Amino acid sequence: HAVNVDGTLNVLEAARDAGARVVVASSAAVYGPPEDVPVSETAPKTPTSPYGADKLFTDHYARTYTDLYDLPTVVLRYFNAYGPRQSGNEYGGVISTFVEQARAGAPLTVHGDGTQTRCFTHVHDAVRAVLGLLEEPAAEGEIFNVGRRDEISIKELAERVRELSGSDVEISYVPYEEVYGPNFEDMKRRTPDISKLRAAIDFEPAYSLDDILRDVIENVQSRAVSANR
């Protein structure tokens, strides 16, 4: 909360003083379990985590500063932006976790049955969206989904990481309740509708999932070599 909400407010205040434009890095976590797929910017917002709730707060603050103070803001809701040096954590860190496990010769741990699907966006594409919207006057005060439409199940993702890593480690399935407790609810699908972004800046993702995986694998392996010198 201190980083996501208070930090965003500090940036908005500083930008207001400086007359700068602000791009807010939001998240697909604001939507919670989607009623329809793909998910548009107008879909219901029912976040199921403190992280998602915080991100929704930042979206509202950005719009409020635009409405009250004419501060030019644009909100980007990323659907699993990914690239080298991404940390492994519960908020989109699954690729890094799998790659690190494969490098260590450990089983790849899949939460649940692995049928849940996700889309992953290369960080280079995420940056392209930022730069494009910064130069687009019509984007002021608007919210945009940013992501790739191609879904992959987490089970298939683990298999692909194993293949590209040249690893033969096992895939281990761990019940959700063992990791998150009895009240956890995962999203079965999370796929963005990027038609609004496409219309605004003629955006199409340029990098495939395999591009992301190869970049992350190469980075993890090179860091491991450097650490052993």
C-alpha cells in the first residue's frame, strides 16, 4: 500500500507541481475473476487481493487528478508484463520461478491442476505502449489494457520452459490450499481485450511467448555463470 497508493499520490503531486504527464502502471489484477473473456477496460472490477485493490485505488487517483487539476495522466493495465530480471513472486513471477527451478534441477511447481491460462507480454512491448501513449493527446485521462491475446495454460508453460531450458525435471502439482490457504480463488482465464489500445496507437505485440522465455532463460543462465566466477 505504501508503494502502490502512497507512492502514486506522491508522484501525482510532484507531477502536478512540475506540469508533467504521468503514466500509471496498473494491473489486470484490478478486474478479479472475469465475467467475460477477453477482458475490456469497462469490465467489472472485483479485485481479490490487496495488490489488486491497491492498483484500483491508483487508477481512481489518476483519473481524479486529471478531472480536478487537469493533470495529464494515462493508466496502463498490464497483463503479466515480463522480461529478463523479473523476480519470481506470486504476482506474475511464474516464468522466473520455473526457469530458476529448471536451472537448479528442481521440479517445476504448478499450483492447482495447471489448466488455468495466462497471457504474457514482453517488457519491450510494454515500453512501446508507454511511449506511444505518451505521444497521443487523445490518451489523456484514459485507461488501456496492455498485453498479448495468446493464452497458454500454466501446465503447458511449465512444459515449454522445460523444453527451452533443455531440462528433464519433473512437473509437480501443488494444491492451492497448501500455498495460499483455504480461501484462495485463482483466475481460470485472464486475457486482455486490447482493441482500445490498438485504435489509439495502432498497437500490436511484436514479441512472442517464446521470445520472452528465451530472454528470461538466457538472463538467468548468464547470471548464474557470473555468480560462479
